[in-house]
Amino acid sequence: MPIINNRLSDEEYRTNFSDIHPPFETRDAALVEANRCLFCYDAPCTKSCPTGIDVPKFIKQITTDNIKGSAHTILEANIFGAGCSRVCPVEKLCEGACVYNLMEEEPIPIARLQRYATEKAMKEKWQLFDRLPSTGKRVAIVGAGPAGLSCAHVLSRQGVEAVIYEKELKGGGLMTYGVAAYKVTPEFCADEVDYITSLGGIEIKYNKALGRDFTLFDLQQKYDAVFLGIGVGEARQLHIPGEQSEGVVDAIEFIHQLRSNPYAQIPVGDKVAVIGMGMTAIDAATQAKRLGAKEVTLVYRRTKAEMPCTEEELDLAMLDGCNVIWLAAPKEIIGEKGKVNALVCSVMTLGPADASGRRFPVDSGQTFMLEVDMVIKAAGQMPFTELVTNNLLENNGGKIEVTEKTKTNLNGVFAGGDCVNGGKEVVDAVQAGKEAAQAILKYLQSDESHFFQKESTQPTIFEG
Amino acid sequence: MANISANFLGIRSPNPFWLASAPPTDKKVNVLRALEAGWGGVVWKTLGPQIKNVSSRYSAVNYNGSRVMGFNNIELISDRPLEHNLREIEEVIKEFPDRAMIVSLMAENTREKWHELIQQVEDTGAHGLELNFGCPHGMTERGMGAVVGQDTEIARMVVEWVMEKATIPVITKLTPNVHSVVPTGRAAVEAGSNALSLINTIQSITGIDLDTFVPNPYVAGKSVFGGYCGPAVKPIALKMLATISQDEITRKVPVSGIGGISTWKDAAEFMLLGATTVQVCTAVMKHGFRIIEDMCEGLNNWMDEKGFATIYDFIGKTVPALTHWEDLDINYHIVAHINQDKCIHCGLCYIACEDASHQAINLAWGKPYNTYTIKEEECIGCNLCKLICPVDNCITMVEKRKGDEYLNWKEFQKRGLPLNDH
Ligand SMILES: Cc1cc2nc3c(=O)[nH]c(=O)nc-3n(C[C@H](O)[C@H](O)[C@H](O)COP(=O)(O)OP(=O)(O)OC[C@H]3O[C@@H](n4cnc5c(N)ncnc54)[C@H](O)[C@@H]3O)c2cc1C
Ligand SMILES: Cc1cc2nc3c(=O)[nH]c(=O)nc-3n(C[C@H](O)[C@H](O)[C@H](O)COP(=O)(O)O)c2cc1C
Ligand code: SF4
């Protein structure tokens, strides 16, 4: 049985899944780095943070021992500031823009400092935000991921009650179920959701799915406005023969399993192929390796120049001992008695650049075969096309279409995060939630909201 | 290789670096270690009536993560028995005859006490005496230390007593806790002091504990004003030294410069302003005696580069460069220039000039990097941006004279030239 669980000892699992970005051990250590910060004006790091955290300010506040102020500066801009400090690909965001890079010096460890301040705030359970008196308005939010919770937090601070409908049993979205286990633990994710909702005025109804338990129309009737932060769904299908064989798994599903169960219970193959070269592919590959797979190979149809993951992420996979085959597209999965035992790939070459400037891979006609017992599909995620279309939302291949960043075609219905952008980072979803909340607040004060379909006198149609 | 040895009133030392009278020079074990490490000489911790110290006695000022930028103490003179000190001084001189041994003194204020102490010290074979007229705490409450240095007539009287007795060179150490060090310096020189040294520590409160509300250092719920020293006081010490080097009476005697010296560069600056030797305390209290190595090597290399064969080739060289404000050239105008290849786009020059100078830097927005350029016609050449820029030589000041001729303020007024109109 090549795909088995319990390959390693408890100790090995613990080491393999321990924090890859350990925190500062001491105040002194944090201060050394914080004091290196130049306190740039109109700082490039802040401009490169999608939520616009005032980085120089929060770092300065660490140096003056104003940790509470520091945490407030961070969380005011990004309520997932604690989680983001562990999961953000900072090398292409704040730290990538740090001016020290231009001096060929190590950038300020912004994320680590951010973690230093926010960790303390969460541990001490500092309540850093106030709520304005209730406006009597209620907004329904679908999805308790980064986008939904960020939207809810802003609304609640402004005296608007937020009711979140979440199909899973835990909040946090892909932060809880998607991000690699060596970046955040389930306990941390649960604590972060609790910390965010400790503000009050945010109710999460778990195990309630849009499309299964209620419709968008139901929400429109019951609430003053609706925000959709439902993220994206399963991994893209490969549409190749043999895809249904046992041992072919969806990366999202594989990681979801890994994030919801003890590591020892997660089966993994001896020789694993991972299709794709994005963040999800890297996470699937490294975690398969860390679960004890003997050989993990990433298969990507373009070259390193086109890969969607960052250099740092690729390095992480390489350091974990994963192999990469560039310019290889999966063509067929060969199985024996319904179980995978090989992956056939076409050798690709790069054609001319398309309109976006990206060179498109072309099949060279040659093939090669990779002996594997497990194939993890991570070639992008599919939006919830059916759900979105059924609820009359204008969309582009399932990605909800919005104007002014957050408004859907339905009056009073807003959307943001992965379900709109097709899948980016946590920090982008948080910003989208913030922007949607601002738009909702404006909307609630406007005339438009009077035309909203809510009929408060009608008995509710569903028990939400 | 330059010759960095010093001859201070006949007191010879292989280099101009002495340890100031303080804890690093208060007993034989560490003084031997210092001389082994290479220090040119020591000024032994002040001797006088034996005292008792309080336990908690030091505090410091840290700045942006840099520890002990400024240092503060409430320690008194030597708290060891006089005979022990005298015996050890004698032993050290025997072991290191080529190094300078100066002994710092602070007697009770009578002629007899001073004479008695001088005799005892001279019997050890010491090469010179330093009169401590500067200790700003504790001893002052007993009519000694800074109270002597702060009153020219008392200082004059004590120096006269000392000169009646002393047969070896006498250095008077000045207190900076006065509006000018010159009057006491003059009094000492007029009374016969062979040399001066400065500065002693500056009265200070280094900080207050925001939990206990008591200043540092904390002594059972109370504190007192302390004496401040270390890198933070160097600019003040340099200025005071310069005034001694400018004054026609005080400049006649050699000076030993003290205050915030940590490196050969600091030392060279003191010497350029007229010091023949320099003394170090805080830097050694922070790093130990080993800093002497780079001090000697650095000074030597610099002297070679500048073509100075001995220290006497540059002592005092900078003094003539100090002038009166009204003699400065108003036509000398400079403007800042930003080297775009070196610029790291931190925006620090921009916000400094915008908020605190002449709004002379232009910001062209970019993501993530803005571009900053100087508006030359607005730039007054104040240097602020250059001082703040974290990259060496990124901002340089370019000379753009307002006129060819030298023009000072007196002449400017005489000619009725126009003042700024905005
Ligand atoms: C494997 C993987 C690794 C990743 N690693 C990182 C990383 O390291 N760093 C990083 O910044 N980003 C990472 N991301 C991306 C990041 O997780 C997402 O961009 C972010 O979580 C998007 O937030 P969201 O709120 O828009 O959507 P989600 O986080 O997807 O949240 C959507 C929520 O809506 C709920 N929901 C969905 N449908 C319904 C329904 N019909 N009814 C009710 N509730 C519903 C979901 O259960 C979920 O809780 C990763 C993503 C994946 C897949
Ligand atoms: C702890 C301490 C004790 C000192 N004790 C004396 C002293 O006994 N006699 C004296 O003349 N100066 C004393 N000083 C002053 C130093 O000799 C010196 O003048 C001053 O510290 C400035 O030099 P620095 O900046 O190198 O420390 C003391 C300084 C310190 C820090
Ligand atoms: S020298 Fe002064 S006035 Fe000129 S640009 Fe710099 S800060 Fe502004």
C-alpha cells in the first residue's frame, strides 16, 4: 500500500510542522531590528502592503515600548495583522520594498516585528477598539474567512451588527483550512478568530451554507445589506485520462484534511507528483514531504520565469528536497486496478508572448513518464460558478463582477476577497473586506438603501 | 610610522592616551592590566580624605538601541585607604617606568592638608599631580571638588597652596559646571598651575523611571544630581577646550583633553583643538582596556596619511579656524544635491526639509518609491537633509557662491545690502 498514513514518529511530525518563521525570543532581539528601521517618510513598505499598515509607525512604537499602540496601528489597518505576520509572502510585499534592499542589506524583518506586537496583544487579550452606539442596522456576511471577518469588524466598530453565515465548523476560511501548517496552527487560527470577534457585534452562524441552507434572496430580505466573502472552491480539473484513479487528489482537499486532523492520520504516497507551481502547489509539495513522502516532484508547464510562486517559496520546496520539472504538462494518469502508478507528461516549449506578455507553453510532441503513486492537483482553484450564477450575480467565469471595487450587480449586495479576485493572498482579502465595509456604510446612509428588498414586516423565510 | 609619543611638561608617555581619574585607575590590578594593554599613562583615582560610597551609583542614557551614549555617576573620590593607594602607585611605577603616572588629589580645604597629601604622593615617585576641582556631586557638599572650581578665588588660593609645596608638574582639572571654564582656568594658571585638564563631569539627571517616578540611579527611593560623561558630552568638552586654547593666558600651558573620547578620531579632534594628551574613562568602562589598540593604530595611520611625524605637528592646528560669527563669509552659499543612483527613497530628507527647513525638496510620487530632487532656488544650504540622509555621500553640498568676494555681516550692513524679502 503506497499511500499510507503514520509514516513518521510524533517527534518527527512535530519538527516537520514547527513554525518556519519563529518569533523573536526576547524584547532585546526585537529592539535590535526595530531600531534599524529608518522611519521612512511615505514609506515604500506601507505602500506595498495591500492593507496599508503604517509600518514605520508601528515599528517606532515597539522601540518606545508602546506595544499596545503598535498593535493598534497594525490591527487598525489589518485586523488579521497577527495571522498576516505569519502567512504573508512579505518578500514580494512590505519587506520586498524595504529601502535596505536598495543598499544591498537585509530588509527590516517587518513581519516578525508585526508578530511581536500582535502576539502580545492577542495573549493579553487587549481590546483595542471601541464600538459606536448601535445604528440598528444589520448586515449579513457569507463566509467567515479573512474578507468576511475584516468586513464584519469594521461594520461592528461603526455600530452595525454583523451576522456571518459560515459553511464550515470553524472560522478563518483558508487561513484555517488552507495555509500551510508550518505557518499557522489550528489553535492560533481559532484564537485569532476569537480575538477579532471579541469586539462584540459579530455573530458567526456555523454550518450554514449559502445555496444549501438559504439563498441570497433570503438574506436580502432579512438584512440591510449583504457581503459575500465565500472565497474560491476546489482545485481546477486537469481533464486528462485517468484523473478519476484512486490516489489523484485535490490539493485544497488534501490540505484541508491535513489542517483538520492529526498529522499521523493523513495518508501520503511514496512518490508524489504535484501539478502546478503556485502557492498551493508549493504548500502541497512541502507538506507531503513533511508527512513522510519519499519523493515529491513538482510538475509545471512553463519555466521558472513564469512561475506564480515567489523565489522564497520555491526555495522552501527545494530545501525540503522536492524536485521540479519545468516545461512539463500532465497528459495522462496511468493506473493499475484503478490506482495511480504513473503520470505521463508532455514536454513543452515556450511560444511567443501573449497579450499579457506571458509566454504560452506549446506541446513539443514528446512525452515522458513519471512513476508515482499519488498525484496532487494544484493547478489553480475554481470559483463557485454555479452558486454565483444561481444567485443571479454577474460573474466572469465564476468570479463575481464588481464595480467600485466591491459592488455587485445586485443592489445592497457587496463582495470581496478570493471570490472576486480569483484567489490572491489573505492580506488582499482583508483589504477587500475593509473596502466593502466602507462601501456598505456609505450605502446604509444613502437613499439607495431604501430600495433594498428588505421587508422587515414579513416573517423570515428561513431560520438563520 | 609616525611617532605618537607625548612629552607633557617632561612627563613622557609612549602615546598620548591616558586613563582619566576614575574606577579604571583606582587600584593596582586594573592599572597594571591597562598598562599591559598599552595605555600611555594613568591619572590615578582621586585621593583625599577616605570616603564611603553608596551602592547603586551609575546610570546611563541609551539612544535608539545604542547603550551608554551618555554615562552618569554619583561616586565620590577613592574609597580605599590612602596608604594602600600610595603603596600600589609606587609598585606600578616600578613595574612600568615608561608610563605616565599622575595622581589626582582632592584634600580638605586647608594649606596643611594639601601639603601633607602632596608630600605623601610625591614620595611614591609619581610624575605629576592633577587637582580635582571638578567632582560635581557629594564632595561639593563638603566644600570640595566643583565648589573649588566654580569660585575663581578659592581655586586661585588652593593652587597657590599646592604650588608652594609641589616639586612635580601640577595639572588643574576644570569643572564644566560653570558658564565658562576660562575664569577658573586663568586663576589656576596665574596661581602657577603648570597645566590644565578638562572636562570633569557635567551635572545631570539621566532619566526618571516611569514606574517608580524616581530618577536614576535609584538609591532606596531617592537620587541626587550626578556627573554626566561619555560620547554625549564630547561636543561640549570640545567647545570648552577650544575656549581654553583661544584665551591668551590659559593657552600658555599644555592641556590634557577629556570628555567623551572613545576612538582615535575623537582624540585627534581634541588634539587639533590644543590638547597634548587625552584622557578616557567611559569608553573603557564600557569596552575595557582593549580599545587602546585601535586608538594607537588609527592615530598612527592617520598621521602617516596626513604627513605628521609627531603629535606636535598637529596639536592646536584647528584653533585658528574658529572665528566670530560676524566674520563668517555670507557670500559662501551651498546647495544640496541628491545622487539619484545612491538614493534609497526613504524620504527622510524630504520630510525634514518640508517640515523643518525651507520646503526645498520636490517629491514625485511613485509606487513604491518616490523620487526626490532639490529645488535649487529654494535651498538655503543648511545641511539638514545631508545630515539626515542614511546613505553616505548620497546628498552632497555643492558650492554656489552668491558673490566672488569675501563678505561678512559687518560689511553687509555697511553696504546696506537687502535682507530676505519672504
Ligand atoms: C493552499 C493554500 C495556501 C495558501 N497560503 C497562503 C499563504 O501562505 N499566505 C496568504 O496570504 N495566503 C495564502 N493563501 C490564500 C488565502 O488563504 C486566501 O487568499 C484568503 O484566505 C482569501 O480569503 P477569503 O475570505 O476571500 O476567502 P476564504 O479564506 O476562502 O474564506 C471563505 C469562507 O467562506 C466560506 N464559504 C464558502 N462558500 C460558502 C457558502 N456557500 N456558504 C457559507 N460559507 C461559505 C468558506 O468556508 C470560508 O470560510 C493560500 C491559499 C491556499 C488555497
Ligand atoms: C564613575 C566615575 C568616577 C569618576 N571619578 C572621578 C574622580 O574620582 N576624579 C576625577 O577627577 N574625575 C572622576 N571622574 C570623571 C572622569 O575622570 C572624566 O573626567 C569624565 O568621566 C569625562 O571623561 P569620559 O567622557 O571619557 O568618561 C569620574 C567619572 C566616572 C564615570
Ligand atoms: S540643505 Fe536645507 S534647505 Fe537645502 S534642501 Fe537640504 S534641508 Fe532643504
